[in-house]
Amino acid sequence: MAIYGIYDAINAICGIKNAICGIKNAICGIKNAICGIKNAICGNKNSIYGINSAINGIINAIFLMPLMPFMESTMP
């Protein structure tokens, strides 16, 4: 019967180790989720900047295109 007791003790130790690993993994998962949310927010900000720069590019193109012949004629 003592042999079974040793097996139970080993299993209990393994169970505790697995529980600790599980908690660590859960904490890592939460950290990763927070990072994911931060990255998503940053991505949205960057996409907004990208849209703004694209709009500015279009506006500049519209306003500067008619001036291009004049600018070219003034250049040496």
C-alpha cells in the first residue's frame, strides 16, 4: 500500500506543478491580450494617419497639378 501512497504523492506534486504552470500561462495570456488590444489601438491610429496623409496627397495633387506647367516654365 505504501507504493500507492508514493504514486499519489508524485501525482499530487505533478498536479501542483501543472497548476502553477497553468496560472503562469493564464497570466501570459492576459498580458498578450493587453498587448493585442494596445497594438489594435496603435494600428487604428496609424491607419487614421495613413488616411489623412492620403487625403492630403490627393488635395495637393488637385491643387498643384494646374500649377505644374507654370512651375516647370519658371525652373531653369
